[in-house]
Amino acid sequence: MIKVEPLKIDNLNLSRPVVIAGPCSAESPEQLVATARELSKSGVKIFRAGIWKPRTKPGGFEGVGDVGLKWLAEVKKETGMITCTEVANTRHTEMALKEGIDVLWLGARTTANPFAVQEIADALKGVDIPVLVKNPINPDLELWIGALERLMNDGIKRVAAVHRGFSSYERGLFRNRPHWHIPIELRRLFPSLTLLCDPSHIGGHSGLIESISQQAMDLGFDGLMTEVHIDPSNALSDKDQQITPSAFAGILSRLVIRQKESPSKLLEELRRELDELDDNLVNTLSRRMAIAREIGHYKIKNDMPVLQPARYEKMVTERVANCSAAKLDRQFLKLIMEAIHEESVRQQLEIFDERYRKNS
């Protein structure tokens, strides 16, 4: 496994929380400079803005293009802030480097495309520049890791990951579901990797940014990458999830930043208790699967199919109905029950396959 170092950006002190902020899209030089000036007053050092905007359908605002890079250069000249923008192909990368952009990021759509990631990595070979990698659209940890590794394999050592949530067909509270266990697993695999959270894209609504930001800090994230616009209601893209510089300053002032590791004896005791419960959980699941295999043998003897839809529906419905009493989230419990049922079916199918091979 490739060794990852904490992110370094020029001479900045990247203590928690690392803050990257700015509008979803660059719209005019006046808009960028006005936003940057207000953010700079709050101590923000890194300014983000999209120059080329990938849209789901044609016809929408797809960014101002190359001219926006010069606007970012003006921001840097006016405020001294570090500039950051998204690149999605070789040309974007070369243009951003030519115009002196300080930090690049790969969007979710790009991360999901290994060809595009490799193209950008090759274009950056021999260049010492920080690159932020957002998670892919789908909840695929290996794809996220693969993008980071492609960059590092080409010599780009200053990398960081940005959690922006995962798309879902079903609409719920979030624009993109957090699935916090995925970035947490990424942190477990790469403990030194700088991990940022994009609360704007997770929430999709300005009213959710503060709570998501605090949750990210409580989970040990290193910082935030937030969409901030001088006039969100008139933004040309994603206006619902952008906030004003003053609103963002308020959020930063209220954030509670806890130590990542606490020497507390109580914490260690609680962790030991969790470890014991996790062991018991694994043992319980093992016993459950043993019973599922026994049921599989029964189904073979009685010419019953593996899948029993009515039984599955009853099992999930009854368990989920008790989620409130158990103080568990309904969707969380549903996912667990579905995963358990899927594994039970898989184990029973193995028994059917073994019987088929013996009889063939």
C-alpha cells in the first residue's frame, strides 16, 4: 500500500479545521473578488471556484471557461489567498498550471472515470502541486482509492480526499447520502491522509451545512470545502446549497473542534466495550448463517426454491417497524437486514450448487 503524507500547501499552517471556501462557479471577476475579500476577513486562506462545470444535461451553465482562470489570478493578487479549481481533463490541467492555480481538485464524475484520472495524473507528472480527490458518484471505496493511487503513482505526493456524499436514485434529506462509514474506512486504511468534507454537496441545502460540518468534525475530519457566494440567491449554479460569507463566518465561529484522540480512561473503557460487542455481533451473525445453511439443506430435500419473497418481506418489515424502540435509524436498519438476507441467500445457493455438482 502506498504511503500517504498529510497535505501540505505552500507555507500554510493546515491545522484543524482546514477551510476551503468559495462559490460553486466563477461568474464574474467582481463576484469572485467580493466573495474572496469577505472570506479573507474570516481567516479563510484557500479560495475555491469552478471554472469548467460538468452538467448532467446540456443547455445549463457550464462555467465561464478559461477566462475564469485570470479572474482567480486577480483574487490571488487582491487578497493573497491560495486559489483552487476543478480539472477534468488534460487541457483543463495544463491551462490551470499555466495560469498559476495553486491547488487542483478532481470532481466526483472524474474520480469515477479511471481513464480521466490517469490522463490528469500523466499531465501532472513532475509537477509538485496539491490535488484534492472527491469521492466517486457511487459508494465505491476502491474507485476512490484507485484515483488517489493513480495520482501518487505518477509522483503527485500532495493529495487529499474530499467526501461530498454519494448519489442515490431515491430522494431524501440529503442531496447526496453521506454514507459516513466509507470515508471512515478510507481513514482507517490511510491514517495520515488529509480528509475533508464538502457539506454543500452532501446537504444540497444551505440549512444543512452547519450540522453536516459539525458532524464531520466530530468524526475526525481535517477540514471543510464549502460553497460560499456573495449573493447565493442569484448564483448561476447550485444556488440552494451556497451560503453568504457572513453566514459561513458564523458557522466557523460555532464549530466545536474536539481532539482527534483523547487520553481519557473512560473513552478507552467505552472502546473496549464496543470491541466486545463487535465480537459478539460477529459470533451472532456466524450462528445465524449456520442456521441459514441448515434451512438450505431443508429446502433441497423438500424441493423448495432458495428465494422466499414473502418471508423476506416479513423479516425486513417487522424488524424495521421496531427501529424507533431500538433507537436505530430506519434506513440504517433496513440496509442491515437486506445485507443479512443477501448473505443468507448466497450461502444457501452454495449448498444448492454443491448438490447440483454432485448430481451432474
